[in-house]
Amino acid sequence: MAEEQKTGCSPSDCAGCSHAGECGSKPQSLIKPENKKSHINHVIAVVSGKGGVGKSMVTASLARLMREQGFSVGIMDADITGPSIPKMYGIHEKAKGDGENIFPCEAKDGTKIMSINLLLPEEDDPVIWRGPVISGVVTQFWTDVAWGELDYLFVDMPPGTGDVPLTVFQSLPVEGIVIVTSPQDLVRMIVKKAYNMAGQMDIPVLGIVENYSYLVCPDCGRKISVFGESHIDEVAEELGVPVIGKMPIDASLAEAVENENFAEVSNDYLAEAVNKL
């Protein structure tokens, strides 16, 4: 009969081993050490089960809300193939380094930002990399970027549950996630995918934000459900997660993005989120 497989090491096995105490029944942490010039109190990831739901808008809005509360804030743009955060804030210069550290750029409101667009020769150059390379860059945004003293670091994730979300959840000390969705028939499945991934990674879901919830008629003020009636409240109740904001289609927010002055935005639609972060 084959020898029974060991589930841990005996004291004699560990004697003289450089990894003594790291194996056995206790899983080894994969969290990477932050940069020596960083001291970050809270890491919050903003995720979505699919693209096109306004995840970057929500990320930037949450960052602005916390800046308005007087907190020091940074945004890690982890959407490597589709970065948008720098342009929203009107940042077009390149990030600088000293040979050991990369320094994030700073927006007009003091928000520190790191994105692949701040490292490319031209900001419209495509990033045609395979998953492992992209994941490595995201990890470097944590280990090699000197963020300084931050109360909150918001991570703008790419959509889905692929390489980058897995890397972020395993390599960064994420305290919780905010799920962004829209009022469409697929909402239940999409939210559950993000919720279930967070559960498997043992990361709390802080709340759900529904974008494109409605459109306010400029003539009569009636709320129009452009994408159909919302089901987010019943989905949230089923999962035991609070809805921390419902954002309408608001031309002023879209205009702020187009004019690259998101550093001046105050998104009151997400005011309740302040109490959850």
C-alpha cells in the first residue's frame, strides 16, 4: 500500500529548513510587502463582473468622497489594458523614479495616482501583454511604487474574475471590495460572480453600487428606467450585502470626465458609501 500522504511536517522535518514554520496546516500568506516608502492604512478594491458598468467612475467618485472627508487617498489603476483614471484627472505627465522607487503622479486635489499610462511612451500605445506580465506589473504597483502616507488606496480593477483580480486579492492586503453593476437582466449572475470570488478569497464585500440606475427627465423631473427596472435591492438582500449607492445617468459627471477635471467632482449619489469604507 502506498505511504499515506503527509499533511504537515514533523519537528525533525523542519530542523535546519530555511522555511521552518511556514508550511504544515497553516497556509503561507502570499501578501507582498508594500514599498518601504509606503504606509497605507486601508486598501479597497472596486470590481465588476463585466465591463462597461462605470467601474472607474465609481472608483474615482469614492476617492473624491474620501478626499472631501480630509483623508489622504491614492488610486491604483489596475486595469492595465484599459486604463482611464489619469485622463479623468487630467494627468498626462510621466511617473518618475529614482532607480529603486516609482513615484505616483498627483492630481489637483492631492490624490496620488499610478497607472500604466504614466509609464508608456505614448498614452494611447496599446498594451499587448499576456496575463502573467500584466499581473506582474500590478504587483509592482504595490511593491515598487512609493505611495507615501495614505489613509485609503482604491484599486480600480479590470472587469471579470481573471488574472489581475486574483493577483490583487492574493498579493495586496485588500480589506474589502465594492461591486459595481447596472440594472440589466444579467445583474444577478454578474454580481454573484464577483461576490463568490470575494468569498473564495475570504475578502468582505462592503457594498454594491448600481450605475445607470435611471435618467431624470430634464422637463418633468420623472425618473426613467432606461435599462429596465432595477433588481439590485433584492439581489443585495439575497446576498446580505448593502446597496451603498444608485447612480443615475448624469451628464455633469460625463462632462467632468470629458473635461478631465474629475478632481473637482462631488458625487453625492455615493454619500452613503463613506460610512462603509
